[in-house]
Amino acid sequence: MRGVSAEDAARAELHRLRSSIDNLDAALIHLLAERFKCTETVGRLKARAGMPPADPAREAVQIARLRSMAESSGLDPHFAEKILNVIIGEVIRNHEQFAEEREG
Amino acid sequence: MRGVSAEDAARAELHRLRSSIDNLDAALIHLLAERFKCTETVGRLKARAGMPPADPAREAVQIARLRSMAESSGLDPHFAEKILNVIIGEVIRNHEQFAEEREG
């Protein structure tokens, strides 16, 4: 019986880590789905109330809060801000669409 | 006593939704922090084993899986892919840095 080579051990460890990454990604997708359910309701509410799609003051507070939370959980705050900006960009596009649908 | 105006009701509903969004964002940041802990270990392991930082076959499988998961959870699959690409881009940059540190 031959022993486990360093390469085999590395492959096994990589497999284990990837399985955790896949689990975290599944959670991530479901969290994002839930977040967009909330922002869809926000978008419809804003369109109905004639509120503007973007809210720069609220966004600044969100970014500061998440940067600080990233820092304390060991995530690069610059990356946290980047991800939040991608999400907010998508949300604003959706809100604008709701507003257009209402006006159109 | 005056009744609640439509605007007050909209503001209260917006406040409630934003509080849920903030909770989901906190979960999101902590999930991402955990995911980057895993990929940091993957990066060091790959650098040690001399494996390439990127793995296009693995990425294609991840993207297909998450697009399908997004679809069934009501999240735009195109957006899910976009977010995953931002994350993977960051992970590969980190992996390249580990490889350079090891070589340098």
C-alpha cells in the first residue's frame, strides 16, 4: 500500500475547501435573492410615492457601515464597498424601471 | 388626532424594508468574509503546490450552478453571474499575489 503523496493531500484539501466555498455561494445567492425581493418592494413603493430611485445619503451610510463591518470580520473593506456598489447599481436600475413603467 | 398620511405610511414601510436590507447586508458581509478565508487557504495551497491561480473549468461549473440556483430562487441569473465574476476576479488577484510572494 503506497502512502498519500503531497499532491494527493493537496487535492483532497482543495476538494474540502471547494465544498465549503460552494455551500457559502449557495447561501450568498439565496441572501441576494431575498435582498432583491426587499428592494423590489422598495422600488414599487418609491415609484408609487414619487420618491427618487437613488438616495445618496442612505447609500453613504450603508457603505460606511458595511466597510466597518468588513474590517471587523476580516474582509477587505475596499472589496466590500465594490460589491455593495455593484448591488446598489443594479437596484437603482430596477427602481428606475419601476418609475418608468409607472410614468409610461 | 390626525390620521396617518399616505406619505407617513410609505416612510414607515420604507424604514421597515431598509432594516431588513441592512440585516441581509450584514449577513452578506460575514458570508463573504468566510468565503475569502476559504479562498485564502486555497491560494496558499495552490502557491505551495505550484497550481495555477485560475481554474476556468471549475469557474464554468460554479457559474452554471449559481445561475441555475439564482433562477430557482427568483434572482436574475445574469446578475448572479456578474457578482460571482467580481468575486472570482478578486480571488484570482489574491491567488496571484500568493504565487508571487512565494516566487519572489
